[in-house]
Amino acid sequence: MDPLQDFESRVLPHLDAAYNLARWLLRSAQEAEDAVQESSLRALRYAGTLRGEDARPWLLGIVRNTCFNMLERQRRQAEMLEFDSAEFELARAATEAEPTQQVQQRRLRVQIDAAIRALSPALREVIVLRELEGLAYEEIARVAGLPIGTVMSRLSRARALLRTALSTVSQGE
Amino acid sequence: MKLDDDEELSSLLREQASRHAAPDSLRAGLRAQAALARAGSPAVAPSPPPAQRLPRFGWRGLSASFALGIACTLVMAPLIREAVERAPIEAELVSEHTRALQRGTLTAVVSTDRHTVKPWFQGRLDFAPPVFDLAAEGFPLQGGRVEELRGERVAVLVYMRNKHVVELYVRPSSRQRVPTPAVQKGFNLLHWADGSMEYWAVSDVERGELLRMAQGWQARLLSVAGGA
């Protein structure tokens, strides 16, 4: 009923999760901000339809649909790949060139981020929701509008790809 | 790196992958939008007063009042024009400010560094506004845009104060004016001029905060002038 109250209670507590998902899916800070902005307004408009449900998967579902619509419009060629190894190798090469011991922690982060970025949006989505946002399988199924079996198979595919990509990463001694 | 099972991979991702926090500007913009939506929502419009019966005039009376109307218009027109010109610019600034919050696009150039904001204005304005990041004073610069105010292009600098947006409208002026506060529709404004530019800060933060910002701004200007 009250937009400000709806915002404070239903959107604001999950805004970081919403932004993180959009940022990972769209891989651009500006586009992520636009997507969250659009999603939040839509969420506020339909806040009345949310009765006693958990607001987080509901909001993340709206964000995720907005992001996939944006990706659909852009139709980036590279997004079609299940794992964009060219992009990953590029990011990796950039960090391997950094010599000092102090950057090793940062290098690990950069390479892990690069590996997630290289995943296709469909696989990236389940990894971000599961590993970064800690959602349960049922919640991911709700957010992505997928059968739970599909969520599980995408997760295992994404994990396999990440394991392969990261197995060659030097953790630094 | 050995990643034998999902558990290891999971904890690695959890601990190492970047989690992107929503920027404060997004949070503040959305909150402002929700507040505006609430302010605009009460659907209970004041019911119009019951129609009053018009007193009946004869034709003579009607033409007399028509003539009177013309006479009034002739006398009043210059006065009205003067009044409009003198009407406080504050109301326009506040509606500009709320429109920008509503649109959600506060900045056309995004920055945390004045060296990317200042050059952006080149070619978009016929003057070079001073640009300072007041992060040290608690007002980090978010970016800027150009806005049309009474037919003139003005620079708008966007700052954050905690979770609140503060906009600084800048245009050239030879006037001198000490910081003067005003209130318009619940927003606080602070107007000052330094003989080269005139400024309006517009925000929902307290007046004291705007004064602090103006002091920070003036100190920066002085230090630039003194150091150069």
C-alpha cells in the first residue's frame, strides 16, 4: 500500500543481493544499476501481490528477468558460449604478469572472478545465486523459473567448468 | 590448485569471488522515488466545492465587467510579468531536483574524481564550472550533468551526504551573496554567489549540512586561488 514502507521492508534489505546478481549477469556496473532501478520500480508496483512470501526470491526473480531481457536485446555473441575461455585466458594472462607476492591474494580473486564471468549467463546465474547469495535449490528454481532438476544439472555443469578452469591457477606459495 | 569436491569449490567461491554491493546513489535514488510515490499516492483528492450559482447579470452588466476585465489586464500585464520574473527560482530548482530523482538518472558523467567531471562539461557549457570532490568534508562527488534552468544551461554537481543526494546547481554570475538558506516543499536550499559563479545546493539534508558543504566549497576555492 505504502510505497516507502514497501521499499524499506521488501526491497531495501535485498538490494545488495539484487545488485550483485545484476552486476554478475550483465557484467557492467552501469547496466546493473539500470536493471535494479527498473526491477525495484516494478517490484514496488506489484508489491501488493506479495502476500507473506519471502521477498528475497521474489525480488531476485524480477531482477533476473529484467537482466535476461536486457541480454536478449543485446544478443552478445560471446554470451552464447557455455564457457568463454578466450575471455578467461585474457584475464588470467593479465594477472599472471603481475610479479610481487603481495598481489597474490588479489590475483586469486581476479582469476576466480574471471572464471565466473566466463560462464554463460544461464550457468553464471545459478552459481551466483547458490555460492554467492547462498540460496537453496528450491529458491533458485523459483527465482529462475526452472524445474529443480534443471537447477541441479546446471549447477553441476557450472561447477565442473569452474573446477577445470581454476585447477590450473597457481594459488601462490 | 586442487579442487577435489564441490565443498572446496564452494568455499573458495564464497570466500574469494567479488560480491558487489549496491552503490549508495542507487539506494538513495530508489528511496527518494518511493518517498515521492508515497507523496503522490493519496488518492483522496479534495472534493470540489459545490457549484455556486452565478449571479445573473444583464447584458449591460456583462459588457461593463468585460470592459473592466480588459482594463485590468492592461494595467496588470507588466506587473504580472515582473512578478513571474521575480518569482523565486527555488521552486524551479526543487522541481528540477525531484524530476531528476524520479528519472533516477542523476549523473550523465559518473565519477569519484573531479578530473573526470570537470573536463566533461567542456563543450556542453559556455562556462567552466569549478568542480571539487568534497569527500573529505563528507560529501563525496558522484558526478554531474547539464540542466536547463530558465533557458540557460547550468552545471549540476551531484554529491552524496550519507544516504542523501545533494545537488549543486552552478551558473556564472557577477553577484556576491553570503549563503542564504530557503525551504521549498520540504527541501532545503542554500544559495550563495562569489562574484564569479552563483550556487544553489538542493537536498533533503538539514540546513546545517548544506552550510557545512558551502563552507567546504569556499575553502577549496580559496586554497585553489591561493595555491595557483
